[in-house]
Amino acid sequence: MGINRRDLFKLALAGGGAAVLDPSPNVWSSTAAPLDPDRWGMLVDTTRCIGCRNCEWACKEQNQLPSAPLAQFSDAAVFESLRRPDPTSYTVVNRFAGPDGAGRPVYVKVQCMHCDHPACVSVCLVGAFHKEAIGPVEYDAWKCMGCRYCMVACPFQIPAYEYANAFNPVVRKCTFCFERVTREGKLPACAHICPEEVMTFGRRSDLLKAARERIARHPKKYIPHIYGEHEIGGTAWLYLASVPFEQLGFPVLGHTPVNKVNETVQHAIFKHFVPPIALYSFLGAMMWIHRDQDE
Amino acid sequence: MSHVEEALPVEKPLLTPGVFLLLGLMAVGFGFAVYRYLYGLGAVTNLNNQYPWGIWIGIDVASGVALAAGGFTTSALAHIFHRKHYHAIVRPALLTAMLGYTFVGMSLLVDLGKYYNIWHPILPSMWQGNSALFEVAMCVMAYLTVLYLEFVPILIEGLKGKLNLPAPLSVLRGPVESLLQQGWFRKIVDLADRFFGKIMFLFIIAGVVLSCMHQSSLGALMVIAPYKMHPLWYTPALTLMFLLSAIAVGYPMVVFESMWAARAFGRKPEMEVLGPLAKLIPFFIGLYIVAKVSDLVIRGAYVHLFDGTFQSNMFLVEFGLGVLLPFFLLLSERVRRSPKGLFICAALYVILGVLLNRVNVFLVAYKPMYATRPYVPAIGEIAITVAMISALILCYRVIVSVLPVLPAPEGDEAPQGG
């Protein structure tokens, strides 16, 4: 079977720049990511976080990253500037002004969101990233070439690179404690240590229900937005907050997965290689037709 | 007049001050490259987790690929549409493309964190067809092979009596002569000559198809980052923009380098070929303008044109001076017939229209949300890019001196074949 009309139509749309206007983003699904309906999620209730940064310490311990004694993590001076995950910290907590700029500040833990339609998985040309059906987005360093396209693609700007490593620099990011959870049956290290139960680990679908209930029960406490429910097609990590998320350093994102346009075009071009072969045949025909035009 | 102009090696001394300057620039870049391999990307670049791509991607790779477009556009014109008139420019364009892509590969060896894994995309177990970069990688590898194969006949012609070995390459004369006297070697050359004569058309068409594919996919790379790109450049149709601008830059690039080479070698520019070629340029730039303007209008991005920000100003320079200005100038026959006017127009489109466009798309338009300061290339990045360009020019200079690439200067007698 050759290319069908639907594919041609999709190609025309994407080429013409209209694919992004597709009104039904949820119908589309990347071929790279079959998703388990029972896949994991993590609900982060930022209204509970006290900024103790124990999660940062636990994460470093779990992933054997350069660290310091737990006591040093209570130093609040780090909140003076906005921090981002780096090759030695898969997660960091930042402080923001509370509702109306007064009262208790809001602390927000940042790490890989483990997207349902991960851009990093979609763009990696050697498949160094993959999405586990159960949720985590994992990275195989041995495949990686170090092109850093994943960092360009990630809408949350999460993957961090070991620029200082000359011989074997790799991309670093949160693993969702995939090994720890599946092999040892424990909670992810950050959720395990958290004294305030900021994080709830569980089935993503259950967490969404729980989040909606919390919003319904405390409509004054929460803004009616579960960040990650729909953002770029949905993420495993979900957030609740008392102030709009753009005030908490979250990017404002639409509901369409960012890899949709690219993958639609790629699939249309590579489906049975019809466009390249058609172009090859056309040029061959032109060459034949014009063969006698020599002066 | 014969219908195909003869190509000959350039009979000029090789060791000129210009060549020594190139060698000096290459040495500086080489020093920084050694440093990069010993101490890592962080030691010589200003790249960080916000800006993972710098000028090595924006200039060396993206612009390098775009400016090599003269190769496939002239080969399509001369070989597929059989406009024999243009045969004189096919070989220099082919050489530029071959060297351009070679240096794209070399630059990637510097830029890739794990450069020793550069071969991974050829392993079927790692193929990842959803990635636009995968398509770019495969097509570039295939096209580079095609370019080398397309170059083989020029090498054969050289070996069959048109080889020129100026000092310091003259030390090779002895070994080459004795090799050429071997019967078996001449047999291989003859066999290759006949073989390539028969199947070259397959490679010529493949070269055009592969070029169209990866030139466009290179634009698709940034389609993945809608939230980080400035709206004046971001469009889901970036793929189409890259293809059209690459096609449009092919002939201006040929004009640009042909006139530059003519000046460097003290020859008259070949206006009888470049003039008619220049007539095609406004058509292709026009197609790009129509696509780009429609895109700005449809997406409503034109409202950002006069924001006065660094980005909108860069766009105005790129599109106003680099695209619209040469387009309108080239509509005039007087400009096209004047060597100076033609050279300026071609240079404008090549440097501001396309090179700046690629830099803009990959670097200027890219606004990561948590960046605290903008990316400015480090001295090491600039030195290595300059070294790459110098090495490319030097290779071009050496190859046109050794092999029959450039058309024989007017009124020159062909030297006796040996």
C-alpha cells in the first residue's frame, strides 16, 4: 500500500504550516510512546512545601551525586536566586512570593516532568531516551552522541549536560527512581523523605482525581489548575498551587505535544519513502526528456 | 567553440601570503580544539544548560549545509535539465559542496560531547525515525558519499593527464609519475572512468533528492521548540522555509565564489555564464519571499517586525537587506550585467539572507525561558569556526590547483597531456 490520502493531507497541512491548528490534539499519539493506562504519576502540592530541601539531599544520595551533609541543606541563602537542575542536582527547590505577594512564600520543587509525549524521546536520533509505558522517561548514556538536541527540545528545559567532562559527558536528569521503585518497591527518594507529604506517588489517573477533589474541597486555597494534566499532552508529574503557575516559574504551555508537527511530517515523508521516490522518478524523467537539448 | 568548456588546474603558485594566513588561523583553531578535547566543551565554549547549541551548530553546521546548496542546484540545472551552458560552474560548485559537507562533519566531531559515537546513527538498532535530526544525519552521510563519488571523474580526468603539482606538492611528482606508468593502475583508472560514466546519472539524481530532504529537515529541527523560538522565525513551515532558501542560495553562492575565485586568480569573471544564471536568482528568491511573507501574515507574526528588540532588528537586517534588497536589485538587467552589482547582490543574499538566517533561527530566535544572560560565542568557539572556514578555503585552493575543477582561463592553451 502506498501513501494514503490522509498522509498526503497531513503532509500538506504540516508543510503549509497548519498542523498546529489541528483542533484534536488528544487524538494524536507518538509512535514512540505506548502508554499504560495505569502509569505512574506524582502529585506535588506546593502549598504544603516548607522549603526544607530534604528532597534535594535524598535525590543526591539515591543517585550518588556530589552532595553535602543533610544539615547544610537547611541553608535558606540558596533561595536568593532561581536555581535550575544541573548535572549534580536532578531536582532543586525554588522560593516564590506567596498569594498577593504577602504571607508564606511558595516553594516549588523542579525536576523532569516525565511527559506522556516526551520531546527528548522524539528528537533523540539514536534513541538514547525512551518512555517506559509505566511512566518514567529514561536515558541510556552509552547510546548518546552528545548532540544535546534533547536540551533544545525539552519545553521544561530539564536535561543538564556535563560540559566539564571531557571524555564521557552525559545528559543528566531525574529518573523517577525507576530502578528503586520497580526493583526495591520503594517510593521515589524525594517522596520518601518529604516530611510534609508534599508529594503523592501513585497511578496518574488516581492522582488527577485526588487533585480535583482537593481543589473542590479547598477552592480558596488552590487555583483551579492542575499543572501537567494537559500541558503539552500531559506529564506524569502534576502540580497544585495557590498562585498561577506562571508566577512560580512554570512555562505557559498549550495542550498539543511539541513533537506532533515534527513527527507528522517525518511520518508522512518516510511512510514507504513515497515523496523521495516520487522526486527521484520525476527528476529521472526530466533528465530523460531533456537529454537531447545539448547545443 | 566547443560545447563543453575545458576545466584545468589553476597554474598559480600555492605558497602565497594568503595561504600562510589561512595556515596561521588553522593553527590557532587547532590549539583551541586540542584544549577542547582535553578539558571538555565547558572549557572552550559559552554553552550551558540553557543554550546547548552555539555557533558550531548555527554557522559551521546549519550555514555550512545551506551554503553548499550550490552543489545540487547547479547539478540539477546542468545535468538534469541539461543546460550545457552551465557546465563550467558545476565542478567548482561540486567541490564547494563536497568540502562544505566534509567540514560539517569535522565541526560535529568538535561539537558532539561524545564525538566517538558519531557513527551510532548507522546502527539500525539505534534508528529513531521520529527525529528530524536522524533524517539529517542519514541524508548528510549519504549525500557526502554521493558528492565524493561525483568527484571521482574529476580525479580520473586529473590522473589521465591534467594533474598539476605545484610546490610544495611537487615532491609528489616522482611517486605519482611512476604510479601512472603502471599498467594495472591505468587499467583501474580506465575501468573506473567507464563505470562512472555509465552510472553517474544515478548519483546525480540521488544528490538532488538527498539535498532536498535534508535541507528541509534541517529547518524541522527547531520546529520542536515552539515555546522557545521568536515568532518572527518560528513556524511549523520552517521546513519549507529552509528548503526554499537553500534552493535560492545555490546560484548566488556559485556567483559569489566564482567571482571571488576569479579575483583571487586574476581572471575575468565569467559573466557569460553568471549573467544568465543570475536571471534565475530572483525567481527562486521570489518564491522564498512569497512563502515567508505569507507565513508572517497568516500567523500574524508581522506585528513583531518593529518591536525594536534585538531579535526584531536582526530579522529586519536579514529580510530587508539580505533578501528583499538583492531580490529587487537583481530584477534589473543592468545590475545583473555589471560584475560588481551582481557580486554585491549575491554576497548580500549569501551572507545576510541565508547565513544570517541560519544563525538567527538557531541562535538569535532561540530564547530559553530560564536563561539569565544571552549566549555570546566564546573566543574558542570563534577560533575553531574560523579555523574550519580557513581549512575549507585552503582545501579548495589546493584542489583547484591540482585537479581540473575551474574552467580554463580565456585565451589559454591547454597544456600537453602526459
